[in-house]
Amino acid sequence: MSSVLSHNKDQPASRKTLSDSALPPTSASTRSLRHERLSRLSSSGPGEVFTADTKTNHAESYFKRRENRLSSRKKAEEETENDYKKMYEKAVATNQRLKSRLETSKQELVMIQDQLQRTQKGRVKDSDSTMLEAEKLESWSLKKRITDMEEQLKIKSELKMENQRLKDENGALIRVITKLSK
């Protein structure tokens, strides 16, 4: 670890480490510094002697953790792969079901269209003249009622306009009368 000397007129020279300086350490450098401190403390403590047994325990625990991470990662990958496979199979099954429904709907549509065409052709051929005359008479009476209603609407709007004009004249006459009476 490097150090920096700080000089001040009032204070004696003191050593500061880089971690004590004004620059904030980044998370990566902080982690590496902690790791170095821990490794120095654990490996060079006064009177501490590490046996081969503790080193192997440390190595074993490291490898066990590594194996656990790798196995959990493999399981997660297999689960997502199975999920995708299940979703694909489900989508294919849904697609097939919808295709079959579409085909049956198309067949029903063709049958209904054929039936409609046959009934229309049969209607024209088998229709009686009295039926046509009754329909013509009914349509004529409906047209007549429509024209009568349109005329009534026109008359109603004209009456409303004339009524408004008369109200305006009445108001003007009332104003004149009140001025004359004063």
C-alpha cells in the first residue's frame, strides 16, 4: 500500500494511506483492500500457525461452494429450458386446436352460404304475385308515411319560427306601451 506525506506548517509530518486521502475509494478497490487486510491478518498473526488441515478445509469449502453455485446454475438453466419447451408445446397445441376450429368454421360458412343461395333462388322462383303485390303495397304505405312525417316536421319548424317571431313582436309592443304610459 502506498503512502502520502502531508506537510503542514503547524503540524508535524504525518503519513496518510491512500484510503485516508480525500478521494473516495471505489467498491472494487475497497474489496481488494479488505481482502488484502484479511489475508494478512489470517496468515501473519503473531504466534499463529496454520496447519495443513485448516488450509484443506478452506480449499474444500471453496470447492463445495463453487460446486453448489455451478449445480444451481445448471438447474436454473434446465428449468428455463424446460419452461421454454413446455411453453412451445403448449403454443403448438393451442395453434393446432385453433386451426381445426378455423377449418370447421370455414366448412360451416360454405354450407350456410350454399343454403342461403338456394333459398334465395327458390324464393324468386316460387314467389307468388300476391306476395309481391303485398310487399309492394306495404313498402308504398311506408314511403307515404315517411313523406307525411317529413312534411309534419317542416310545418312544425315553420310554426316554431313564426311563434318566436310573434313573441319578439309582442315583447316590442309591450316595451312601446310601457314607454307611452310613463
